[in-house]
Amino acid sequence: MRSLLFVPADAAKKLDKAMTSGADALIVDLEDSIPAPGKADARLSAAAFIRDAVTATHRPRLLVRINGFATGLADADLDTVVPARPDAIMLPKAEGGADVVRADAKLSAREAMAALPDGCIRIVAIATETATALFLAGTYCGASERLAALTWGAEDLSAELGAEANRDGDGRFLDPYRLARALCLAGAAAARVQAIDTVTVDFRNAAALRRETEEARRDGFTGKMAIHPAQVPIINEVFTPSAAAVAQARAVVAAFEANPGKGTVGIDGVMYDRPHLERARQVLARAQA
Ligand code: COA
Ligand code: MG
């Protein structure tokens, strides 16, 4: 999943528009974009939308962001949306692998009641939204086969830390959020799942989005969340391996295949070893997807 577009669950027009936005995934939101009095209606809208959208032939992956466990709303969210069979739920304010285990159990029970295959609904966790969560970012490995990705957020974290800002005057994340970003990246790599970059809230600023997306790709993220359809093409472009990157990756794989049993090869005067081969294979896998 290169691009994951947030859509408030109570916004019928945006939900329809999002289906043809080109996003690899939609995140139908029941959490921060839905005020408390609207939660119950939003759940019903989300379920109705998913039930219909899953039948479309060429469709994005369909995720539902439920409310966090601490709100007491998560069980009712799952009761309503699981029978519609979204591809995944997004778990906000996740505090480590233990919360993923908890979400897994809740999903298993509801999949059984809805006669869905056990494990069919995956989990994407937002791993850095509380201070506690930062210290647990390394605990996702082995939590559940359902875990598909980790992502991170700076807004809730800055509120919890009591910060005045999370970005500097040039729009760059300040230290506590750069730490959260790095912990998400390392936590995802340790758990062998996809790392997805957070949203760029300044949605009219295409240059800032491109810069952040390119920095994310450089560091190892393979996708990014969006809040506006205009952000989707830029994110897709940056996370689609370029022709040059694919050619380079093919050359690395071919050089190792031509030298079986060798740990290092030289191409055009540059040394490549096993980690380069691993990276080249990842690029080719993403190009194929
Ligand atoms: N998904 C689908 N369509 C969207 C969209 C989204 N996330 N955001 C905007 N659009 C649509 C608008 O409805 C509008 O459609 P129209 O041309 O048919 O009227 C078009 O794209 C242009 O929208 P624009 O006027 O530029 O923005 P806006 O002021 O209507 O909306 C936001 C701005 C931020 C309210 C909106 O982008 C949004 O709701 N984003 C998601 C918020 C969210 O889910 N937050 C939680 C996670 S952080
Ligand atoms: Mg939030």
C-alpha cells in the first residue's frame, strides 16, 4: 500500500470520491474526524459503505480506523464494522504488541460470529500516539499474523507531551516526533511489516508533501497516509520504483545470479553485498505490486 487516504465515515460524498482517487487504500475514519455525538451513526455509515465497496471490481483496500481501546468505543465499532468485512482495521493509540494481541482476539470472536474466515481482517497499528507507546514500539514482533503495518502520528503525541508545537518554522518535525518516526520505522522492520509514514496536514502544500514523502522513502517507509485526494498522486509516484531504480535492482540481482555462492559482486566499480541484494529484491517486489 503506497497511499492510504483518510475519509471521515460520516462524509458520504467524500467516500464515493475516494473510491476513484487512485489511493491504494482508504481509511474510513471513526476516530478523530467524528465528534462524539456522531459516533453511532458514523459506524453504521462505515459498515454500509464497506459492505457495498468490497464488491467493486477494481477497488482500493478498505480499512476502518476504530476508536482506541481507552475510549470504550472500540467494541461497538468492531461489532458494527466487522460483519461488513473490511480488509483491515486501523488501531489508533496502540501501546505495543499486547494491544495487537487484544485486537486480534476481538476480531477473532467477531469473525466467528459473522461466519468469516478466521484472520481475514488485518491490523494496521498507529504505534506512537502516546508516551507509553514510544517505549513499546519494539514489541510488535510476533504479536499477530494479522499485523500488516505500523504507522505513526504526531498530533496526539504532541498533546500528550504537552508540547506547543511539533514542527519548526520550516515545517520540519521537531526531535520528539523524529524519534517517534524512527521508532515506528525500526519497530516495523523488527516485526517484518510495512512502515507507513504519517500524514502531511498542510494539504495545499504539494512541495512539502513531496519532500516528506521522498524523505520517508529514503529512510525505508514504503507508504504514506493522506488526508486529501490531491495528495494521492504524489505519494503513489514517489513510492513507485522508478525505471532507473528497477534497472539498477535487476542488475544487482543478475550479478549475484551470475556469481552463485559469492557474497559480494562488483558492478560498474561499486561493491554490492548481501544487504544490497535484499534491498534490490524489495525494490523489484514493490515494482511488481
Ligand atoms: N476523501 C475524499 N474526498 C475528499 C477528501 C477526502 N479525504 N478531502 C476532500 N475531498 C473532496 C471534497 O469533498 C471536494 O469534493 P468536490 O470537489 O466534489 O466538492 C474535493 O475533494 C476538494 O476538496 P477541498 O475543497 O479541497 O477540501 P475540503 O475543504 O472540502 O476538505 C478536509 C478539507 C481536510 C476537511 C478534507 O480533506 C478531509 O475531510 N480530510 C480527511 C480528514 C480526516 O479523515 N482526518 C482524520 C485523519 S488525520
Ligand atoms: Mg489521532
